[in-house]
Amino acid sequence: MSAARDDEEWDKRARGETEIQRLDRNWADLLQELRVVQTGVQLLTGFLLTLPFQARFTILDTSMRVVYLVTVVASVGATVLLVAPVATHRLLFRRHQLADLVAAGHHYAFAGMILLGVALTGVTVLIFDTVAGLVAAIAAGICFALLFTGVWLLGPLYQRRREPDSSV
């Protein structure tokens, strides 16, 4: 039996949920998660979009301008993906496609979080380069890339591999 099917069976047994109730709960959970990150990624993107218009932006060398552009692309991409479930909901409203909406929203949110990690790492590199120099920027970029990878990807993937407690 697939993991998704096991989950559906557990929800029926433990929560007494129908498929529609489960999808409604999953959608509400996803929206709550998106509320946590949407404001932050939008503020980050706005901040990044103003940087080229600041007088000190000209001190960035070519490599840091590339880091800046990659960071902007990641931040704008994260913004698009983390807002996409809401736009998708508007387009699918009253179309009885809740299962598709929840699945698409999950994929958008996951990809958006990856891009947000890239953007935050890029911002860290830019700030450390400006304040402490290239060596510190590279060290900080590596540390934060490892932190995001460990906390946002590897930790949860490790937890997924463990046998779930079916009583909880």
C-alpha cells in the first residue's frame, strides 16, 4: 500500500475524516504555512529590488553583482511560487478540484522554500562581502547553505524515513 493511501486510511481511522475533510484540513495547513513565509519573502524581494538604486551598490564587483542577480531571481521566483497557491485557488474556485489544488500548492510551496533558501544565502553572501570581505562572505554562504539544507531538507527527509507512530 502506498504512503499516501496509508495516510488516508489513518486519517479515516484516527480522525474520522472524509477525503474532503482531509483535503480541507491540508489546504488550511498549507495556507497557514504560507502566511509564515509570504510576508518575509515579499519584504526580502522588495529590499533586493531597491539595492541597485542605492549609492553604495556601485562598490559591488562583478562577481557580487552576479550573486546579487542570482539572489534577485531566487527571491522573485520564491515570491511567485509562494503566492501561486492563492492565485491557483482563485482560478479553481468552485471548480471542485480541491485535490489538485492541494497537490499543486504543496509543490509550489516546496519549490518556493528551496528558492527562498537560495535567496537568503545570497543575501548573506552580499552582506558579508560588503561588511567583512570575500573570504567571510564565502564562509557565511557555505554555512547558511548547509544550515538551510540540513534544517529544511535533510532533517525532514530523515524524519520521513522513520516508521511513524500509528497511534498518534
